[in-house]
Amino acid sequence: MEAIKQAPLKIIFILSLSMALALNACGQSKNDNQMALNMETVSKPKNPYYSHTDTTKLHLTDAEWKKILPEDLYEVSRHAATERPFTGKYWNADIKGTYYCAACGNELFRSEAKFASTCGWPSFFEQENKNSTVFRQDSSLGMIRTEVLCARCGGHLGHIFDDGPPPTGKRYCMNSIAMDFVPDTP
């Protein structure tokens, strides 16, 4: 009889311990993620078109993009694939710096425009300059949305919605894989 009374206590103890470990692991992964972002440098030896300063519009064939982009970036950038929510390296990052198109290096967003939207993807309320992205209607998946593309290379970045914070009310919901991040230097 005594063992039956203690069983619920053991279950509560095991559940509490599991939750504590999970919460600690979540906090640890964010710290590891932040450290990795601080250490990141952008090097694209296979991509001769990558530049943070050249704004010349690129006109490459799909075959050319396939040769120079990693497969996961190629699928998102050139075929509008989407990474799973809460899996991208920038969805919860909060380091000061600049986000660039991972396919061509075009400057896209500053960290000051990033906000926690809880949607699982990095979200921004405005682009760094009004010419860094272009928009087109996307009617895939049975919905009407506005797709956000890099203005330099035409690569898919994500979508824009009208549920963001002031001052713009916009939410640029971006794929982490479609962006590179360079932290500000102290």
C-alpha cells in the first residue's frame, strides 16, 4: 500500500527533473547559438558573385545557381522552399549586426529592426534600405501571400505580413538559411 502512495510522488519528481533539464538545455542552446553568431564570418569561395558592396542585379541561370549554392540554400533561394519553424540559426538571435542575402551578399536588414514574433522564423519590421528587397504575389499552398525576394539576385527570402510592430506594422518573416549575419565590431 505504501508503494502505491509513493508512485505519484516519484512520477512528479521525474517530471519535474525532466522539465528542469529541458529548460536548462533550451537556455544553453540559445547561449551556444549566440556564441556561434559572434564567431561567424562570411566566406563564399565557390560563389564569385557574393559581395556586400556590389549592387549590380544578377541574371544567372538556375544551373549556374545550382553549381555555386549549397543544396539547402539553393532549394530555399531558387525554389522557395521553407525551413521548419524554430530550426533556423537566426530565429532567436539578438546580437547587433547586419543580415545579408546568403546567395549574393546583398544587405537586407539591421538587427535593430528584428523582433521576437514567436512565429519560429527571424522577423523584421523594416528592411535596411527600401531597394534591398522586392515583392511578388504568392498564391502557393492555397493562400494569397506576399513573397519577399532579394532585389539583387531574385532569391526567395520569405514572406511579409501586416501583423508586425510599430512603426511599420510589417513582419518580414525570413528563412535563416537565406541570410548571412555579420556582427557589429566593437
